Amino acid sequence: MKHVTFADKSLLVDDETADLLLEYAAALARRGEADAVDIRALGSDGDDVTATLLLDAGAPIMAETAQTSMPGPDNGPALAYMREQLARLSPLAVTPGEVRGIGSYDDLDLL
């Protein structure tokens, strides 16, 4: 579990959610984009909460480890959404052999 601190609020979430949230925030900042993400967490009083975080270049967000045996709230939908968005933001990686069709410039028949 990790404490995610956003502005002046601290929320307790599972490690995967905290790590992916920071990765997504960094990717958005690099591209000059913003997005709002809903995550389920434990508030400072221990109650279940749903927090909407606005992630952008100026988002004051951090995560720190927490020692607790409590299970984190399920953030499956939020994790799936952030992974999908990270894939959209990532440059496409093409490995040799994946691109098919044109073997050489001669095949373009430009003359």
C-alpha cells in the first residue's frame, strides 16, 4: 500500500494504482496534456472514498510507502483506463519484420 498525496490530501491505495497514477501523470506532463482520473482509496479517516484527480504538468502528486495489512480498494477500471491511455501516449515501437508490404524503394515505382 502507498499513500498518494495530491495537493493537501493523502489517500491510501494499492502499490499498482499509486505507481501507475504517477507514470500516467508524468506521461501527460511530457506531452502537455491533462486528464481526470477517478480512483478508489481509503481516506485519512479510513473510510472508502472515490477521488477524482486532475493530472497535468502542474499536478502536485507524490506516493510514499505505507505499512498496513489492510487491502486496497479495487481500482481495476481505473488501472485499465490508465494503461489504455499510456499506450495511446507511447510512441509506437516497430521491430524489424513487423512492417510488411514494401521491400525496397524500387517497389514504390516512382519513376
